[in-house]
Amino acid sequence: MRDLFRLWEEAALILVLLPFFFGSVVQAQESAVLEVESAVICRGIEDREAIDAGTDFVASVGKLFCLTKINGADHPVEVIHIWYYGDTERARINLPVKFSPWRTYSSKIIQPHEIGQWHVDIVDTYENILKTIHFSILP
């Protein structure tokens, strides 16, 4: 009988403390409101700065980069760069954001036949779109 009473006491304690635990987890997740201060598509990156940023690139460009500056991280989080050719997802890159402000980048090899409209969605871990950058690959 004592064991049953002790088990009931432990269960009651867990039920009392559970809302406090989940409340702090939700508060920690919600406290990081990320904002994209700047984002560009470019041909290269040097000293954390974009080289040859633009919106139109020739098909022979080879590789492009998406450089992003993120604000609002009060603890380590991630953003995701999702590269699209037309409406088709071509790459998904998870990138760490360790504090604010934080610069990060991803890259994508562009095949010479991939002419047309492209875009990169910058999203948080909940897939909320923080910013979209459109660009074109020209013949």
C-alpha cells in the first residue's frame, strides 16, 4: 500500500512540474525571432563579403553563392537555404547561426542547361520563410 501511495505522490509531482518544464522550452524557442538583415546571390565570397552580387548570371557561371546576414539569434539555431530552379527544389542546406548578427552562406553548382528563373528561400527550422531571393540564369 505504501508503494502505491509513493507512486501516486511521484505522479502528482510530475503533473505539477510538467507545465513549468514545457513553458520554459517554448519560451526558449520563441525567444529567437530571426530576421534576415541582408541576403544576396553572388559569384564568390571574400572576407565575409559578396563578390559580383547580382540578379542575372550567364549559364556558364559554374557556381553561385547565397550570402545571408541573420539577426535575432539569442542562442544557437539554424536557418535553411532552399535553392529552387523554377518550382523544383534543387538543394536544401542547413546552416548554423550561433549568435546575432551572424553571416552564413551556401553554394549551388549551376549546370549550363539550367537556364531560367531561380530563387532561394531562407527559412527557419519551422519552415517559415524569412526571405526569398530571385535570380535568373541567362543563355
